[in-house]
Amino acid sequence: MPEVDRWSEVRKIAAEVVKHFEGCHLTSYVLEDESWATLGWGEAIPLTQHPKTISQAEADSRFNKVLLRKETQLRNEIPAAVLDQLTVSQLAGLLSWRYNVKDSAWLDVRCNTRKALVRGNMRQFVMWHGKWVHGNGGKKLNGLRRRRHIERDLVEGKTLSDIKKANWHIPLYK
């Protein structure tokens, strides 16, 4: 599959996962203990922009821009030799996760999840990836646990079609 088509398919799958878990909020909201607001399809915005209301078309446009930015970051931050070895489903799982992780946490030199991915150690990546289930304040969030489960399944080689057939709509995933 040509590289452009491959990443187009990655974005399509990742977008479906992200939208499944984020939902779309046309008016910004702030979760407990967060230092930012959320708008549209899970986009973090500064508190100084809250409250803000946008249209569905603007939410969709903003989502596509953020997803493309996160893809570009992922492609720049992880060696091509590692990314080239991964399937479309694996890359989609990584992109969904990257969409959800704040840049400051991901780029922290102590980030073991990133270190494992940079080395191409997918087993270690999956182990560390599963620990990203806490909100601000350290509380485990069930929605993040379920999202990480889907992303892990993708990274471990399952297709989104297989995941959806087996259990996409059961409580474990939503």
C-alpha cells in the first residue's frame, strides 16, 4: 500500500476510535481537576477560551486538523524504521493514543512509553501504555481504561473490524 494511502487508512481508523470515546461537544466543558477545557471531539483548549461554542462543521474541521497534527508529531518523534514495521491497525492504535496524550507528558524525557516505542519494543510499549488511565488528580478513569484496551488490541494486531465484531459496544469498551 502506498505510504499516503496507508496513513489515510490509519487516520480513518484512529478517527473512529477517538470519536467513539470522545464524543462531540459543541460547547466547551471542564472536567474536575483539569487545567484546560475540552471542545469538539476531545480537543484541549486553554481555560481562557472557555466557555466557547462552535458548530458541528467547525468541530469536524478542528478534529481533522488536530488528528493530522498528532500524526505528524508521531511520524517525526518515532523513527521511520519502527513505524515502517507496523501495520495500519497498529499505527491507528498509536495515533488514537497520541491524540489523547498531552504533548508535555509525551515529550517528557522520563516517558517510558515513548522510550519503548522509539526503540520499537512494542511489548514494553503496551505495558507502559496501559498505565495512562489516570485523570488529573491521579484518579483512574474507566473511560481511559476502556480506550487503552481498544488501543492495546490494535497495537497487538487485531483489526478494528475484529474488535467491533467481538465487543465494540459492550460496557468494557464504552
